[in-house]
Amino acid sequence: MNIYVPEREKDLLVRLRRLSARTGKPINRLVLEAISEYLRRHTPSAPAFRTFDLGLKGPWERADLYQERLKDKVS
């Protein structure tokens, strides 16, 4: 991944290089850690969606799922 850094933000690159030298971590690792931390704070870990219960329990067969509907149609 390449990231464009505008001229006015060049001091961020200097700070990033210094942090890399001080910690011994490569710059790409520092950037990935920062992105990961940002996402952890600002986004849910799993998409939010409604769940519902079909009332099915345990192992089941496809035929069992439709047996009730089939009885209604045959009757």
C-alpha cells in the first residue's frame, strides 16, 4: 500500500521515521498498528445486523425443515 503524504504533512513522516528508529519497528508495521488501533476505536468488530431465531435446534435435515409445509399442501 502506498500512502500519499501532502507537503504540509511532511513532519509526520519525520516523526514516523524517528519513532521507527527508536522502537526498531519498520514504518509499515507502525502504520498498520495505527490503522488497527483507529479501526478498533471507531468501528464495530463485526457488522451490526438483526438476528432472528428460526426455532430450529440441533442437527436437522432439509426434509425436516419443510415437512410441516408439505403436510399443509398435501392435505
